Amino acid sequence: MIPQDVFVAQREPEWRELDLLLGQDKELYSHDGATISRIATLYRALCGDLVRVQSARYSPDLAGYLNGIAGRTHSALYGARPIRAFGFTGLVLREFPAALRKNWRFFLLATLLFVVPWIIGQAGTMASPSFAKHVLPASQLEGMAQAYSKGFDEGRMSGVDASMAGFYVYNNVGIAFRCFATGILFGLGSVFFLIYNGLTIGTVTGWVWNAGHGGNILTFMCGHAPFELTAILISGAAGLRMGYALVATEGRTRIGSLRASAREIGAMIVGAALMLIIAAGIEGFWSPSSLPPQVKWGASVVFTLGVSGFLLFAGRSRKLA
Amino acid sequence: MKVSQTFQEPIDTSAEVETPEHVRFHHHLAGPARRALAYLIDLFVRLLIVLVLAIVANIAGVAAGTELTGLSNGILAVVFFGLEWGYYVVCETLWSGRSPGKRVLHLRVITDTGRPLHYLDSILRNLLRAADLLPNAYALGLLVMGRDRRFRRLGDMVAGTMVVVEDRQYFGEALRIHPAPTPRELSSLPQRIPLSGDELDALELYLRRVPTLHPARAEELAEIVAPVFARRLGVRFRGDARRFLEVLFFRARERTAG
């Protein structure tokens, strides 16, 4: 066995060289080819040295030093993975609808948790206006009735459209993300957000309806609803799926069970996020436009068919079709 | 590549990774304090971006009237959204697991198995922040981290990631016995030193640590061990215990190094 100091004297120049190459804190691909292959060579030699240091029981600070360089080089060498557009489109166009169909039970449950409170909220408000005031503050309800009183025959100023589209992205996608993320609390957060949002929207619709502007609010909603409401339901379903993975572990550890379902959960939430961004665009620019209601409802039918067709049929295996 | 999670693994803030080269090394795990600090830096960066954009938007709004104000408000809202939900995903994907705050503190997000972060992992772990930050100031996330041996918050558990420290470490100087042992000192010791390999290792470790110890502490430690070894060797030493250990080690190595 070589004494530690002799070993260090032999090998140290290469370690220092590797440390220096890494120390520039550049991503690996920004080095030239010769440097990259030099790093790889030095890394392999260093791995050998690390094994040697561990088995020869040299001092821990030396092992720690080599360990640190090995870790940093490993991250640099194996860290260079470019984002491929193809992988992402595959995720959205194939994996997302497939994952949703596989988890249709959760989607159904999310739908019920959203639609039933909606109906309760709307029916309750239409039956007795005092019901609404238990759900939302009166000032907010009045504001809503006011906002939909005029309809959109004259459209809005385009600056307002852009500002509202931005607000919808911030607010609505945020709601959907929170509805998903809190599903980690054994699904309870998703359940809460689905019921809460269903009840709120139902109550508002009922209130505006009572004020006599029911046609206006429904015509406003019909354009973006196929994207927005579906996406919120998908987020909720992904959250419920996550909570379910924690409960029904099928013999795995809870974290293992979570990991096993992570890919499809991820595909669902990415898909939902994109749908919400599309929805925000429609809600900001199309829904409040001055187009006649017939056109908006026609478009709504087209959107609905498009969304359901995509979710039902995209990403199916060709062999089965 | 796999990470062994057996109970033989020492209780330590490290995670073992086996590389494709079949070398095992340990990543040093990042604790809550360091990660909180990185979070604050990132928060500051984001606030700065918002502040600059808001000032620009305001100036533009005053200059160009309401039409542009609406548009710039819309853009600002989208930027808010991007900073709240997308900032970490973009940074971690582009810089393989590092945000500006993590860069400053030498942190990196990697997968459980030591591989680089995939963008889907990053999306999951950062969306789950909405759960980790409940009910306030990441309290739930901290609680979960404290219960986990790899300091993972909920987002890390769903995404299968961990945060490691990539600090640069240093090792001590070569071991030098100064001044070199005199023939007289050496002659007081037997030719063959009856110490086991473990004992010699411990002795070497001690001598390597001496420069980092306070002289009084180094002396104190030596005084515990030196009499034990002296009795075993059947010699008597007078005075400097540390010096005795140095000469002892020199003699032992002299023989093994050949």
C-alpha cells in the first residue's frame, strides 16, 4: 500500500486540474470538445482514486475532497440534457389524454365535486337570494350583477382585454395549480377547492340570473368554459389521484406509490396548464367581444367537440384503433 | 445507478449514489436553513424583476395613455404568474437543477438516484410549493423536511428529487514530522512496533489533524494515548507526549514503507 502522502503527490495535479475546469461554473456544453473529453478522462481517473482512498482508509478529509469533486463532476457530466420540443409535444398530445382516460374515475369524482355544489349554489340563490349572502359578501355579488348587466354588444377597449387576459392567467391558472397541489394532503385540498369553486361560480351565476342578466353571463362563459372548467376539473382529478396514491399504496411505500403515479400526474397537470392558458386568451379577447351570441355559442359547440374529441381519442395506440 | 437505503447506511446528512462507473460517492444533503436562505435570495431576485418592470410599465403608461396601460397591466399579470409558478422550473431546467439562489449557495436539485433533473420533475416539485407553503411561510414543508432523512419537502417527494450541497472541500497538508526524529529518539524505541493496523490508522489520523487542533487540545489528546502505547512497548517516555507519538509513528511507517 502506498502511503497517503506519496499517493496524493502523484495524483494531486490531476485533481487540481479537474477542480479548476469545474470551478469556472460553466455548463458542460459551453466547453469545447477537447475540454469535455479531458474532464471525462479526469473524472474516470478520479473515480478510481476515490475507490482507492476508501479501501486504503486514507484520511476522511481526503475522501471528502475527492467525494466533493466526484459529485460536482457527476452533476456536470450527466447534467447536460437538452429540452427536446418533441418530447414535450409527445407529453401534451399523447401522454396527457391517455393519462386522463386512465384516471377517468378521478375525473368523474372531480366533476361531481364541482358540479353538485354549483347546482346547489345556483338553485339555492335562485330560490332565495339570502342564500347567496351566506356564500359571498353582498358587495361582491352586486358588483357581479353590475358587470354583466350591459352585455357585450359594444365590446371593450382592447387595452382592457389584454389586462384582463393577463389577470385570468394569473388568477385562474393559479387556482387550478393550488387545486392540484393541495391534493397531496390525502386529496383533501383538491376536494375543498373543487367544492369551493363550484359553489362560488354557481352562486354568482344564480345571482346574476336573478338580476335578469342570465343570458349575458352564460354567453360570456360559453366560449372559454370548455377549456377552463375542463382544465380545473383535470387539475382536481390530478390532485385526487395524488391523494389516492398516498392511501392505496398497493404494497409500496407511500412515497414509492406516489412516484409510480408521478409521470401521469405530471402529464395531466401540464396538459391542464396549457388548456388554462388557451382559456385565458379566449376569456380575455373572445368572450367579451361584441360578436353576436349566436357566433359565441356556435364557437362554444366547436370548442366543446374539439376538447372532448382530443381528450377521448388523442394518444390512443394505433394498433387498437 | 441506485441509492441504497438499507439500515447499514450511517445516520448522516448524506445520500449515497452509485455512478455508471460503479463508484459510490456521497452527496451532502442540504438542510432547511441553507435552502431557506437560497429561497430568500430567489425571492429577492423576483421582487427586483417585478420592481423594475413595474417602474418601466408606469413610465410607459404615463407617456402613452390608457390603451397601453391596459396592455402593460396584462403583461405584468403574466409576468407575476411566470415568476410565481414558472421561475424555478425555467431556472432549474436550464441550469440543471439550480436557481440563482441555489447557485449562490452551491445547491443543486437532483433526482433520488443522483441523476439530473427532468423538466417534468421540476414542474412537479415546484407546483407542489403551493402545498408546502401552507398554512404560512412553508411551515408544512419544514415539518415534512424535518421528518425525512433526506430533508425532502412534499414537492421533492412527489417529484423524486433531493437538494444537495456541492461545496468545495479541502484536505490537509502532507504529514511532516518536524524536526525529523534524531537517532537518539529512535534508538529508544524497539525495532518492531506492536501496533495493529487500526491503531496505526488512528495515530496517522491524529497526526494529520494536529495542525487544525489547538496546541493545548493536541497535547491533551496525546497524553491520553501515549502512556497506553508506551506501556505496551515497554518503554518509558518523558515529557512531550505528542513528540513521542510522532516518533512512534515514524518508526512504524519506516518499517512498512520498507
